[in-house]
Amino acid sequence: MRKLSDKAAQLTQELYELDQKSGWFGRSRQGGDIVARIVELAVYSEPASIPCICRFLFSKEPVVRESATEAIASIMADVAPLDLLQLADAFNWEYGWYAGQEWSHLRKGSVRKLARTQDGGLSAGLLGLLSFHRNGYVREEAVKLLAQMSDGAEVPYLLIRQNDWVTAISRLAQRAVKERLGYSYSQYWFNNLDLVAHLPEFGRNDLSHITDATFSQLLEPEHDGRLRSLIASGDRITIRRFVKRSFELPGSHSERVAKLGIDAEDAVVRLWSARKLLTLATDSPLIDRLLSDSFAPVRREAYIAWAASSRAEAEMVWKQAAYDRSAGVRDLARFELKTQGLTNIREQYLASLQEEPENLAALMGLSECCEDQDAQLLREYCSHDRPRFRRVAISGLARLLGDQVIHELVGWLADESPGVAKQAARSLQAHAAIVEGEQLWSVLTRSPTDNGRRTCLRLFYEMGKWKSLPWLIRAFTLNDQLVSEQSEELARRWLDSNRVFTQPSLSEQDALTNAYREAKAMLPESFAAELRARLPFLLPDEFGRTDD
């Protein structure tokens, strides 16, 4: 909001230059040039251009004043209600200095004159801008005139001035807002809902009662169509504030809002709505709807409510939940089943896989509670045609056998599927310090994908500073741009790190020296110089001397 586009910046510069010109000769032509540029600035509708246009509100030429008034009104009308808060702060403390001396020295007696339009009415946009003025008397007069308007354009400015630091202005604005709550202004509250929902965030005055009164009006049944549109496509933060507060306010609206909320795009709103509906009913259609939700916490709430509503069916409910696609839900299900004395869930997973080998949910469950005798089955799935099965099996095998499958995990880094390679890398990270560098180097040199090579380099980095640096330096010998760039980035990260204060052993110094000697011809000069500066134990022949 504070930065002008290049074209708008050029126009404002031209206006400043025209404003500086003096003399009567050519004054008419000059006024025409000013009007043309003001009109063009209005088309761009950039709030940061307002300070420049403000200078011409005080022009001696009526046509210039009128064009400035219309331009500001047009730009202000395009500013989103919540963005007006930022504009108010910026104009008060920053932009105001660029609006000219006449603006800075403005008095309340000039407010009505400045805001008057060609047809004799008052411009809400101009009055709104004047309500941001540094002079409290000017702000007060602007608020008084805004309070006399009733076309809805005054609403955002009155809402903002409720938080004015001058008590008289704040009370005046609050009184005007309360008057509008007494008659049908619902469409204007919807238009400014982002700002209304933000009112409780103001620290100077407690305006939560205004927000509550507005929300209560909007929660009437006749506004269901607008509510549906709001929840479907409104601002995420505004929707959350509205839905959360609507569940706290008394009335019969909670169920209506919750039924709209379970179809919202925002997962958090769906979760709140699900919780509210589940306190009212646990019928099958609702449970089925919630169990199909893509957000795991929503499904978890449905399982909990379903099991609580029918103790006789609780075991069946948690057995179904044990096959949910979310690890968290499956873990909860196994816990609940154990509390009920059912400890053979692993056998059920095995039976499901025997009956349907392509049952991914059963494989995920088994990988989380597998035992030693399941290792062979998991290994078989590690060569499955579908990457998701391979990924789950690798995760389970690593969880079960740990250090015993390090060599296999390193081999899976070269898998053609990025997801499988990432899973192997995640499983290896806990054992990076004991991974054999030669085996990882072999995977790096033959990996067919960029992702596989990046993963190998990351694992080299996880080995620790003095163990990883030789491999990262040596990677430059592959003459691969991607490998070289990431190797340099990771190596510099170790060199710049203040987390490691140990010195390399003699064997580690030898490894670094050999790697540097091997890769020297391919190292960028700046990186090579940094290595020489940071690693003084390199061979003396490598210091600042070139080979004959």
C-alpha cells in the first residue's frame, strides 16, 4: 500500500513539479495538465498517491479542486475496509508530511468545504481521509459529518474512529455506530465484516460489544445466504473470528452456522463446526459426513463422539478407526482398543493384508506396531510396484530394525520415486553418524535424479562437521552444477557454524587434505580461498601457491 508503481510514481513526480511552477502565464494550460494527471492517477487507484493529490484540494482553480476531490473519493472507495487501518496509520504519521503545508495546517472550519462535491453533497471518501488527520478538531468535525450520512459509505471510517485516542471523538463514533445497529444496516456490516471482526483486537477501547451486536444482527435467519457466501469465500481470519464468536453468543443460530461451517474450505472452521454439531447430535448421516473429511482432527472428533454415543459399538468404532489414513487417528484407535482389552490389533492388520494385499491402511497400521517376525513381509513390500507401499514399508522396517537396515536404507536413496527416497533419508537421519560414507558416495554417483543427489548430500551434512566436509568437498569432482552448488552451500554452513568447537583428528585432517587436493581444480576460487583460510591444517603446498 505504501509503494507506488513506476507509472504512478512518474505521474506524482510530474504533479509535484507542476505544483512548484509559479506565475500567471500559462496558468490555464498548467491547470489542464494537472487535472489530466490527477484523473490518470485515479485510474491506477493506488492509496500511496493520495498525499500528492491532497495538495490540489487547496488549489485556487475550481476544476483542479474538484478533480482532486473526485480522485481521492474514487481511490478511497477501492481500499478494502481492513486496509484502511494501515492507511490511517500511514497517513497520520508518514503520508501526512507529503500532503503539503495547507493539509498540515488544516482547521475544522475547512472540513465541510473540502469534502463538498460538485452536486453540493459531501464525499464520504474525503471525510474518511480527513478523519485520519493529525489534528483532533479536524477528525472530530469529519466524524460529525460522517455521522450525518446514511448511505453506508461512512461505516468503515466510523468503525475505525471508535478507537481514537481522543475520548470525545471515540464516543462520538461509537454513538454513531450504535445508532446504525438500530436499523437495517446488515448489508453494510457484511461489506465491512473484516473490520468489524477486527474491533476486539483494538487495545485502546473495548469494542467487543460492538462486534457482538453486529454479529448478532448478521446471524438472523434471513441472512443465511450471505453467511453461506461469507464462509465459502471470505477472508480466513475473519471467518474464524466470526464462527468462533457465533458459537459463544446465545441464540439458536449455532446449529445453522455449524452446518455451513462443516463445508468451509478452512479446516479449522470445519473442526470447530464439527465439534459444535457433535454436541447436538450424533446421527449416522452426520458421522458419515465427518468421517469423509480430509482433515484428520475432524475425523478424530467424529470417532470419539460416535464411540461415546454407543458404548456397545465402541469396539467396532475403534476397529474402523484403526484403519484410518491418519497415523494420529490410528494411534488413538489402538490405545482405545487396548483400554478395552483388545491387544491383537497387529494380528488383525496381518489378516487384512493376507485377505487384501493392496490394503494400504492395514500396511500403515502394521508398520506402526510390527514385531520382529514381520520384517520379511515388510521387506517384500519394499519392492512393491507402488511408491506409497514402498514408503510405508521402509518406514516400518526402519522403526523395527533400526541400525540393522542402514545399508538397505542407503540403497533406497536411489529409488526412482522422490517420496521413497525422502522416506529413506528421514529414516537414515537418526543414524547419519554411523552411515558409511563410501556407500553413500556410491549412491550419490549413480543416483538418476536430482532429488536423490540432493538427499545424499544432505545426509553427508548430517554426519557431523569433520566427517561430512571431506565428502562435500569431494562432491565437486562429479562436475555436476546442482551437486556443486548444494555442496558449497552445505560446506559453508559448517564453516560458518558456531556450534562445533572440537578440532579435527589427524585422520580427519588427512581426509580433508586429500579431498581438497582431489577437487582443487574444480572448486570456485572464492570457496577454495575460504577453505584455505578456515582450515589451516591443509598441506602447506596448497597455501597461496600455484603449481609450476
